Amino acid sequence: MIKKGAKVKILTGRDKNKEGEVIEIDRSNYRAKIKDINIVKKHVKTTKEKKGGIFSKENFIHISNLSLINTKQKIKKKEVKK
């Protein structure tokens, strides 16, 4: 199961074979944000409170395009009784 903070590998798309850490999950839409992966440009209009411009940010990726990397978890083997 993919959770926040987990290490994942991208399986498809322009960021294929890259690895990153999950920073946000949208469970209702089955999507996750990965740090420094799937960067998009966001154009923001200037307002009284904020300065406008073009900002880069991470966008969501569908969970089916991710593979969990188990680096710290150990796989337990079942003992066979004779």
C-alpha cells in the first residue's frame, strides 16, 4: 500500500524509471504527488495579496503508474513443517 513518505518508482510517462518520495495522496481519485516528479508550470495572476508569475509545482500521478520500493521492509518466509 502506498502511503505518505513511501519511496516509489514511476512506471510510465515522461518521468519513467525515476524514483521519489510520496508527499501527498488523494485517495478518492487514486492519485499521489511525488517530490520533484511530474513538474508543471502554473500561471498565477497578480492580486493585492500575492505577486503573480509562472511557478513550477508537482502534479498528481495515478497510483497505477507507481511501484512501491521496499528498501527497509524484510520479507518473511514461511517455515515448512516436515
